[in-house]
Amino acid sequence: MNMLSFLGETPSIALQNAQRECGEEAIVISTKKISDASNSSKNMYEVIVAIETEKNKKDKSYTSKIVVKDPRKDTEFQAKFYDFREEILKMQDAIEQVQKSIWDPKSQLYDLTIPPEFVDMYSLFEQNEFDQEMTYTIMKKTIRQLPVAMKSNPKKINDFFKLILRRIIPIKHEDPLRKHQRKIIMMVGPTGVGKTTTIAKLAARYAYKMSSNYKVGIVTLDSFRVGAIEQLQAYTNIMRLPLEVVKKPEDLIEALLRLKDCNYIFIDTAGSSQYDVDKIELINEYQVKVDELPIEKVLVLPANVKQTDLQEIYNNYSRLGINYLTFTKLDETRSFGNLISFAHKTKKSITYFSIGQNVPDDLIVSDSSFLIECFMNRSCHRR
């Protein structure tokens, strides 16, 4: 779109000059008086019109050319070209950088400005719902410690943040048993987090997918949920594994004795709301009956809830003496900062990740690199 200026002794004359030069397609932008009559001159008016040239129609350029017709001298001169588009884009980029570099007021962290080279990483922490206090600490430490030479290299910045995340994620590495060892693992957690399915995946892994095929047994204490026993029975029948159903705390020791030849024994417990203290306490009664046995308590948590919910679940189940964490439903979320923040704050190591319903495939052995890739890509996939 070109803007052209035409002069005339009256507005009508100025407009006629514009139409004669540009035709009827010209659009009048403004009309104003630019000089008063004097002894040596007359009134002078300016009409500015806009026209779209063939070239402009193709590239839609923002460049404008000003042409002035002076009827007194009958001369034509051209003003310089102004590239408005370039200037506008520069201003937009500058505004976006400023916006990204300022902390969200909700965080109440006003004393830190994010350098431009860290803006994308800061946005990633925000999108992953990473704990704000931890984000602040990590950003502040990185701004101070990252060598200047690395700050201009996006890949090195990315790798540096990955290194920091790797250091703060607590991981329990899988350590298979020796031939005559035995381990009892009790899976606890709220209703619907996938404890039973996770146990089936673990049982299949240890019984059939390890370098040594271990003897595996399963105990269920879940006589409340409709179909819970039938679900486990279906899994154990397919895998040809022993299943013990226990309905009273005093019967647990006998069930474990019947599975004394197993290397791994998984105990499935009844799920309940984290606020149902009575049901959580009932699980505690079961483990009190066998307190002479070393039982590993694993809290199973869904990845698709916010960190405050994870913390409330943990607070109420911690009375059972939680040793480790297992996260499920990683395929149902795009935010993974809550998992990292929560595990770091509770100082409980992660044992496994569940990324779907398929038994036994959708199970990932805990690995900080896997969780960091989920964090960076905002999605997780089976390896």
C-alpha cells in the first residue's frame, strides 16, 4: 500500500489532482490545510491518499512512498522510503522478550529477571508445572554458575539444565535378587491409581522378562473393590503364578508362609481416598501382624494430578512407612515437573513408571534420563 500526498489551493483541487494521478481506486487518508494565503502565495491544502500497486498486491509490502505534486511549480519529487514492517517486527520481538523475561506475578518472585537465553527453558518449567520455589532456585543458581561462553549455545544451555534435573531426581535402580534371596513388596495408594495392573506388570517382568526367571507370588488384601480378586486371578492364571487372598490381618502371615519359596511376593492392598484414615489404618494393621518381616512399602501415585494433591496423598499414607514411589498414568499428562518436584521434596526414590494399560509392556524401570526427556518433550513414549 503506497501513500501519496497531493497539494491544491482548495481541498477540491487537491483531491482532483489525486484522482487525476491515481484514479478512482485511491483512498483518501486525510485532508488538511498546510499554509495560509499571504502577499506572495495562496492557501495550500494537502490530501493524502493510499493506493495498492500491482507489486503491493503480490507481496503486501509495508513500504510507503510519498509523492508530492506542487501545482505552483508543477514539479514532482519523491521522499525517502520508510520500511514500516521491519520496524514493527523489531518492536514486537523486543516486547515478547521483555514479557517472557518477567516472572509471573503469581509466583511472587520479583527479584530475578530471566536472561533472553534462558527464556525458553523458563517457559518449559512453567508449562511442566514445576514447583515455583525450586524453579527460582534453579534459575538463580544457573544464571550465576553457567560460564559465559556456554550461554550463547542453546544446546549447551539445554544440556546444563538436564544435568541439574538429573541431580535432583531420586532414583531407585533395579537390583535383581540373588538366587536364594526374597523380597516382599506392598503396593499402597488411592483408588484407581493402577496398583493391581502395576503388580501384574511387575510380576510378569520378574517371572518372565529378566535374565533369571524368578519365582513370583501375589497376595491380595483387597476384598472391598468389586472384581478386584477376579482381575488378579485372571492375571495369575495367564502367568501361572500363585495367588493368596487374605481377608483378615491375622491370616497374612500364613499366606506369606505358603509362598515361602518365592523370590518376589507382591501384596496388593485396597485403594481408598487419601482422606479415609480408617482404611489406611486397616492396611497398617495387616503389616503390624508381620512386622518381623522386612516389607518394602511402595506408594503408587498418578502422574496426572497437581503437586498439592500428590503431597496430600503422601502425607496421609506416610503413616505406613513409605519406602519408595511408583508413578502411573504418565501417558495421561503433559506436565512432569510436579513428579520431579514432589520426589525431590519427599526424598523418596522412584522405582518404576507406568505409561499405559498393556501388561507387561507399559512399564519403565526408573531412569532419570527417561523422566527428563518426558519433561523436555512434554510427553512420554515407550522406549
